[in-house]
Amino acid sequence: MRAGVVAAGTTLMMLLMSAPALALTPDDGDDPAPRLSAIETIGLYVVAPIGLFVVITALVMVLDKSKKQV
């Protein structure tokens, strides 16, 4: 019973504290950036990381100074 009361109280407090996060009115310091198009989003979050991975992999392979074993 005590554990249920503590869990319910904790849940209630968390819900009350997170209510301002759901506010629809912007604050004084809010300055949202312009929206990204779908192409820009895919480029930023898909193509750019893959490109960085390929560049880093290529640099490691080219600059590898270990002896090649045959």
C-alpha cells in the first residue's frame, strides 16, 4: 500500500512539474529556426553522417602504417 502511494505521488508530481513543457505560448527567449525541408533533413541526418563515416574510413585505410600480412 505504501509503495503504491509513493508511486502515485511521484507520478503526480512529475506530471505537475512537466506541465510547463507542454505550453503552447512561446517564452521571451524563444527564437525557433526556420523549418527544414524533407531533402534538407535527409541530407543532414542521413547523408552527412554516412559521408563522414566514409571519409574517416578512407583516411584510416589510406594512412594505415601497419604491415600487410599475406
